[in-house]
Amino acid sequence: MSALIAIPLLGGLLAWLAGSRSDAWPRWISLAALASDLVFALSFWPHGSAAGIAGGGPWLAETGRPWIPSLGIGYHLGMDGLSLILVLLAAFLGIVAVASSWTEIRERVGFFHFNLLWTLAGAIGVFLALDLFLFFFFWELMLVPMYFLIAIWGHENRRYASLKFFLFTQGSGLLMLVSIVALALAHAATGAVLSFDYPQLLRTPLAPSTARWIMLGFFVAFAVKLPMVPFHTWLPDAHTEAPTGGSIVLAGVLLKTGAYGLLRFVVPLFPQAAASLAPWAMALGAVGILYGAVLAFAQDDLKRLVAYTSVSHLGFVLLGAFAWNTWALDGAVMQMVAHGVSTGALFVLVGALQERTGTRDMGRLGGLWAAVPRLAAIAMFFAVASLGLPGLANFVGEILVLAGAFRVDASLTAIAALGLITAVIYALALVQRTFHGEERHGWKIADGTARETATLGAMIAVSLWLGCYPQPVLDAAAPALESLLGSSGAGQLQASLPWTSIVTR
């Protein structure tokens, strides 16, 4: 598993060094590194039928080695089906990010790919770390390169957006660090050896007030990264100003680290405290679904519109995570994957259009279907994927979340379901304002290239596959989710939730 992290780290260094010789070499090195990581990660897939991390142990783990023994910090990696799915998503979208940046990035190409690959390496480390201090290390590792991606290669207001991104994520990350240290000290206070190891901390007895405050530190850090309303304000600025490759990685991978943290840490480590928070968290998830959709419709900037859709889509993940039953958790995992693919593809399309037309303002676009019919048809596909069309991946995730949440709180589920209607409004507005209407500009621009068509075609295939046959992903995630549901800590949540009806597999 260390190799899954080392390959993009090494690839990033080689790309940076090769940038002094040629602009082409960093692109090919990055592509080769991420393709190797994807193939290597796929080799783990057959092992997905064993137990999950939170129960009988990870079905794949590297033996923990001391890192800072005097502080109880170790180097401990583990992988279950949930981790594997997100590692595969990171590698796949990393390839998409490199391909979409092929002609867009023309300055300091080597350093760009260094930052891109190190961001991905940090995210993969987050998905694999079993020592909480190591988890925090990888959490910080992915933030700094992303700051440089926005600040150096971003658009007009890149300095403001990058600083805002850094302050929000770094501030919440420091709050998480305080909570990690507090949890380790509370564990040591029980007479155990000081340790940051997740399986040991999972069984730490905590006073209710202590658990509540420590849990809130974790929750805020993950809610900012998700992002959850009202901690979402950094996201539209960061997405709008980031280069295309940065937006793809930010939306498709980095936001998933927040969702992963909620599933892996918040509820299993603090079941009673999470139960008291659950009604509020689910309510904020439902609000985020509607709020993000309404703001998306109100945008004139095409990239900002797509950014706000992430707030809406990931509201479903928050709703499912705190409904905490099998259907809802299955839906949350599917929604994470589906959102990464569909929103990543929309950012590829926005970047391609901006590169050709020089604008993201939908008021200055319009009538593009005749000029770029291939890109327009693909945009139509991912617009309807984003609104949750049956047969595509987003529909599976959203309907599972709603089915699971309905058994917990029917009123909140009804409010969240309105998001399916508001999604239709902003998705069709995107297509109508960008590609239909009067052609006033005499567009003479190239349609999608072979590279763009192949990249987007692969994303179409994944969306269709997961929409029509999601079972491989659900089967891979099932042992991990069942282990989280049935673990010694998380199992208490179902008994203490303030609702009466919880669905089980």
C-alpha cells in the first residue's frame, strides 16, 4: 500500500525535474505514474470480500511500524473496500486531470504536475492511514500543493481564492489536530499506552461531554472539506479560479476526504455524541441540497454554477452518513463516486470551452451547439447525469440515500427530494444558456479533440456502468460498511438515535 502513495510522490518529483528539459515530459511522466497507480490499485480488487477495518481488522494492512515511538505515533496503513473505491477514484480522476491540462498549462509545466501528483498522493494517504497522526500528516500534505495549483495557475482572482481555501482548510485542520491529540490523551488516561492507532482508539471510553467536544473538532474539519452549509463559502471561489485539472481533483477527490472522514471517524469513534448531532447534521444536509441547487441556477459564470452543484450533491452524502443504515451508507458511497465522475466531466467541458472562447460567462456564450456538436452532446449527457437521470450513476446514489433517510426521518427526506427537482432546473439551464439560443458570435472554434473525446468517453462509460450495474461497487463497499455498522462503537449509534425506524440489510 505504501507503493500507492510512493508512485505519485516519485512521479511528481520526476515530472518537476523533467520540466526543465521539455514541457511534454512532465505530462507523459504524470500520465504513466497515475496509470500505474490505477492498475496497481485494481490488483487489490479481488480481496474485497473480507472484513472491514473497523471490525475484525482490515482485509489488507501493512504491519504498523514506529514513526515517533516516544509519542506513540506509528506508520500504519490499511485498506478495505471503502478505501479501495476512493483510491481508484483518485487515480482515475488524476489521469483525467492530467489529460485536461495537456494544452491549458503552458508555464512551469513540471512544477504544475509535481503539485498535482503530490495532492493526489496526500489524498490517497488519507484514504489508507490507520494512525490518526499519520492521517493528519497526509491531510496537510494534500492541502499545500492544492494551494499552489490555485495561486499560480488559477484565473483572475486566484490569490484571493487560494488564500481563502488555505485559511478555511488549514484552520479546520488545526482544530482536527487538537481533537486527535485530545482523543489520544483520553485513551492514555484509561491506563493504556499512548497511541494514535485507529483500532485502539475505537474502543476508548469517553465521558459524554468529552466525547461531544472532541467529536465536534473532527466534524467541523470534515464538514468544511465536504463542504457543508454554512462552511461552504470557500468552495465556489476555489473552483472558479482553479485551473481545470485543479478543479477536477478538488471536486472529485479532495471533497471526498471530508465525506470519508465522517464515515470512518466521526460516527464510529463517537457514536453517542454523533447520535445527538445526527438530526442537525441531516437537516444541514437537506438544506445544502436545496441551497446549492438554487445558487447554482442563479450563476452566470459556468464554472461557478458547476461548483455550487457540488454543495448540493454532497448534501446527499451528509444526509446518508448520519442516517447511518445500510441503504443510506450504500447511497453515500455511490454518490461520492458518481459526483466525482459527473462533476469532473463538467469541469473538463468548462475548461475546454473557456480555452476555445476565452470566457465562462453564459451571457456571452449561447448557440454553441452548431459550432461544437460533440462537446455539446457530451455536456448534455453529464447535465442529465447531474440531475439524477435513472440509468446513470448519480440516480443510484441519490435514490439509495433517500430510501435510507426516509426510514429515519420522512420530513427531512421529503425536503431533500426537492433537490431532484431543483437539479433539473439548473442542469437544463446550463445546457440552454450555453449551447442553445441565437448564435450571435459567429463561433469558429474546434470541436472536441481525440484526447478530450477519449477522456470524456471513458467518464461516460463509467457513469453508464455504475448506473446500470452498480453491484461491483456496492459489493466492494459492503464488508467495510457492515463492519462500521456492527463495530463495538458504531453499533451503539443505532440504539441511541432519536428516531424509531432504522433499516438493516
